[in-house]
Amino acid sequence: MIGIVYAGGNSKRFGQDKATYQVLGLPASNVQLAVTKLKLFCSQVLVCANSHNQSQIKQLLGNDALVKVICDVHPFDHHGPLSAIFAATAQFSNSQDYLSVAVDYPYIKRTTLDCLAHAPQSYIATSKHNHYSLAHFRITNYQVKQWLKNDNWRLRTFITDKCGCQPLIYESTNEFSNLNYQGVNQQYEK
């Protein structure tokens, strides 16, 4: 299984780069937390960065043979998570299983990712929100490319319609809080 970390967003509402940000009380930056958790379940982790944070993310992650920092690939660049999925799948010539995590979920538990890793074609959902960026799906780069040629950039539609993922239901807890604004101060749960 290949891990995908969505780390290339502009973080406009947050006010600074979410990927390299370290929440007070957490042991590492958001991107480091995501990579550390995915490495438990994945043979390789691809961190999808942007041109502004790529070098800082590489510096934070060091020289780890299991981790590769990539950026969006033309002509499907600058369109959020689907650009990252296209760039990630372009690294492989055949179908792969992918386990995806956005960097703005620093409280996601390892046990939750373990359940997701063992539930193919699924995404995390709570009574309050569907978390399409926390997903497990299988796809090829060719399939992603054909999907994007139709100019459909909604992650939800891609995860549910193209990948056929079903919700993996959890209770709504702080674990699924994402960082849209600074000042989020919650108890870290491993």
C-alpha cells in the first residue's frame, strides 16, 4: 500500500503553511505526524507538497528511503487533492492501493488508520462530516487521468463515484477535527 499525504494546500484560512506547522503540545509538525503514522501501514509514503513548502518539508522529513516529496504534475496541477492523487499515481505504472491523509488532521489515531488500511475502498465518516481525504482506494494513473479530463475536481465525487469507496463510520470526536484556523487547541490522542 502507498501512503499519500496531502500537503500542498495554500492554507489561506489558517494563515500559514499547515504542513510545516507544529500544533502546541504535539511532538512534531503536521507533515511529520502524518508520515510517521502512514509508514506503519505503507511500503512507501508520497508527500504531495507545493513549490512554496517543498524544500522545508524535505528538510523536516530528512533522507528517508520510504518517503518521497513530490509536487503537482502538469496539466493537472493546482487543483487540490485530485492534483496530488494524479501526481502520486504517476509514480507507478500499475494499479496500487493508496491510503490518504491530509496534513490538517494531526489528531488522527494510528488505530483509526489501521482500520482504514484494512478496509479497502473506504473513507472515514462521522455523524457530522464525511472525511474524504482520509481514504483507502485502489486506482491507476490512467484512470485518474481519464477522470480529470472531464474537469471534475471534487474529491467527494472521485472517492465515492470513481473509486467506489464506502463510509467507515466513527463517532464524532476531536480525532477528526481538522485545522482550518490557528488556535485549535485540543488534547493529542495517539
